[in-house]
Amino acid sequence: MQHNILILDFGSQYTQLIARRVRELNIYCEIHPFNKLPENLSDFKAVILSGSPFSVRSEDAPHPDLSEIRGKKPLLAVCYGAQYLAHFDGGNVAPSNIREYGRAHLSYMKDEELFLEGIPSGSQVWMSHSDTIKELPTNGVLLASTADVTNAAYRIEGEETYAIQFHPEVYHSTHGKQLLENFLVKIAGVSQSWTPDNFVEMTVASLKEQVGSEKVVLGLSGGVDSTVAAVLLNEAIGDQLYCIFVNNGLLRKNEFENVLHQYEGMGLNVKGVDASARFLEALAGVEDPEQKRKIIGRVFIEVFDDESHLIEDAKWLGQGTIYPDVIESISVNGPSATIKSHHNVGGLPDFMKLKIVEPLRMLFKDEVRRVGATLGIDPELLGRHPFPGPGLAIRILGDITPEKVRITQEVDAIFINGLKEHGLYDKVWQAGAILLPVNSVGVMGDERTYEKCVALRAVESTDGMTADWVHLPYEFLQKISNEIINRVKGVNRVVYDISSKPPATIEWE
């Protein structure tokens, strides 16, 4: 039996991390906003309350109805959740005399508590709150303390309700995963059956039922998500699946031909459409990055619509949407401020009249890769770096011309191939070259040059939400810089971007 965990989100920046840690235990979980509880709570075996940027003492603090959860299902309350239970049930929450943020260590732990089994005295935990629990709620039993936080963990007598002031989901809580396992497996009795094999089996059966005998059209990008989605659909419905791979003229060097060749051996029905001239014509003279994204999105839909009309009676659109996109769209505060728009997120215009099927919508990126491995997809394809939907359009700052695309493709190819040849590619999460809208003076031979500057970018990350620049060896950067300047006509200067996200973003536009 598949046991599900419900995570109620109070707007914490760490909520996705809770879900990732639960999934790492091979346990399926879903995130729902605190103010939009799922209709059928019987689907969930246990509940976790997340942290929150709010204070429980403020008038606009999240205030969910837990009457169908408290005392009826195992409940773990994290940070805000722990304060919420105390504040509204006979305890006392007040501003802390000192700001409780950062590393702390468990100095007291109650003996013979299943919740704390396997966690050593002095275990490091991560605090992140300005209020503190001064008095435990009614029937509260103290389980753990730190030097500054007396009520760091407690349980409610007579219920399977546990609460902690710290965050077990973050890396800095060294035994956080053990704590989650104690609660979910030993206390809640949840089965650890959420595996890639299990997911593939359930999803293929579900897709067969959902789609029936109707046709599905899917836009392939050559990336991990759309490829795994295509293979899953192919397992379920076979020749009812029609894949379209559009060349927008802004792909990497030779990528259109290489990706089509790669798909040939995978048994997928793929049609390649070279619409590069159409995209470049629409982008001519446009410099604003948001405008470029919107144009690419519009032209992509036009091309895709033209092609899908050639497939008689296509009823479904397959998409490689993954769980972080879904979480963002249903978050407590709604979609976050637009830092940049995504051309492939947000559905299709009404005129296309296609129903949506999203086989990966409940998976995180690392889970998509594991499912892909279970499906037998080439490890090289599964290990591909993410590549932005608008392609090189947002790596060419300013207006786009065929010559600028050529330069960027050549530089990018030298950089990416160099990473592979020197065994660095798999140590980098994402890498690429950015063509800057400036010329600089240089000297080649005895002649003065006035040519383009390119920036190289390589970052390490787990999900793209945050990222740090990669410390590539100086010798490698020197070799790549020399190779680019000597081989790419029009470039005489190479720089390396050492900005982290935040405050910068991974892409420059």
C-alpha cells in the first residue's frame, strides 16, 4: 500500500526541502497550502506542519483548521508549527531575548523516546526564528533543549503529536533525516515504498487509463524532463505519442542534429522542425530580455500549433512539468514576483484545444533522473546540464543576429567540450557562455583589434533555486580562454563570472 504524507505549507523558504528529505526516505509526500487543505484527508497517513516567516502572535498569522488532524493522525510540527500548537493550546509564545538563528546543539534529550532514537547528545540542529516557546501547550512533554532554547522539542501526551523549534530538513541539522525517519517510519508506521520502479509502474498504468486510445503530442527540448516524460508516455501508449523537436535557431552548436540522432535509438516517434529562420526574423532588433522571451514563446506556440494540426485528432499535450513548478503555482502567497518569465510554463492558448498530461508533475529534478535511469535512458542524456528554454537568446545580451549566434555557439562548444575532456562536466550543475554587448581593445600579432568579450559561467546547485560559482582550475580557464580567442573569429577577451545566486541569477537575462 502506498502511504502518503501531507505537508502543510505556511510559506517557509524550507518547505520544499522538507518534501525532498521525505522523498529521500522513499516515502511519497505532497505539499499543500495551509489554507487549501486537500478534500480527502484519508489519503494521507501523517501530516507535517512547515515553518513560516510569520509570527503566531501577529493578526495575519496563518491559522488552519486542524480539527480533522490533531489526535487523529500522527503530526509533526516544525518551527512555526510548533509555536502554533503551543500558542493556541494553553502554552505561551513570546519574542526571544536573543535572535535564535543558526547552529545550535541539543544539550538535553529525554531518555527512551522513540522520536529521538539514534540521535546522539550534542547533535547539531538549525534554528531560524525570532519568537520562542516560553511554556509548553496543555499536556506537553519536554523532549529536548539547547543552551538557548529550553523547549526545543516536545510531544503531546495522549496523541501522536510531536513538535520541534528547529529545522530537521536543512543540511546543517546533522541528524535531521534520522529524526524524520523516526517520526514517519517508527511512530507513524509509514511504508518506504516510494521508489523509481514503483513510480514507473503506477504512472504507466495511470497514463493508459487517462489517455485511453487518444493521441498525444509532446514538444521535446532535448533536455532531461521532456525526454523522461516522452519515454514514460511511450511506455504507456506507444505509437499514439507524437513528439516534435523544434529548432529555434538558438540551440547549442549542432544540437538539433545531435539530439535527433540520439532519439533515433530510443524508439520514439520524433519529428524535427527547423524553424530557426522564423525565430531569428521575429527577434531581429529586439534587445529587451523579457520581450525576447515573449517572442520566443509566441513563435514556439505558432510553430507547435502548425505541426500539431498535421496530426489528425490529437487530443492531448504532453509536458515535462516537474514538482517545483507545481509548488510555485499553488504556493501560499501565489506565484512569486516575476524575476523572469518561462516560455513553456503556464499552459497553452485556448485556441489549441488540447488537454494537458504531465507524467512528471509530482517529481523533483533528482527523482526525474532516477526514473530515467530505471527506464534505461542513456546516462549521458540524463546527466545533461539544464539549458534555458529561450536558448542562446538570453545568453546573447542585446539584439540577436545570425553572426552573434554563430560566435556564441562556437564559444559555448569549446567551453562545454573542454569541461568534458578535462573530467569537469559532471562536477558542474550548469555551464555556458554569454556574449556581452561590448567590444574591447586587443592585440593580435602586430595589429590592434576591437572585438567582442565573452563571459564563461559555471555553477553548482541542486535545484537551481540557489547556486554558487564553481572554482574551475586556473590552468583550465587559461587553456579555454586561449582556445576561444584563437579559434573564434570576433572574440578577443574572455572573463569568468564568479557571482552566486542570490544575489545574481544563473543566467544573465
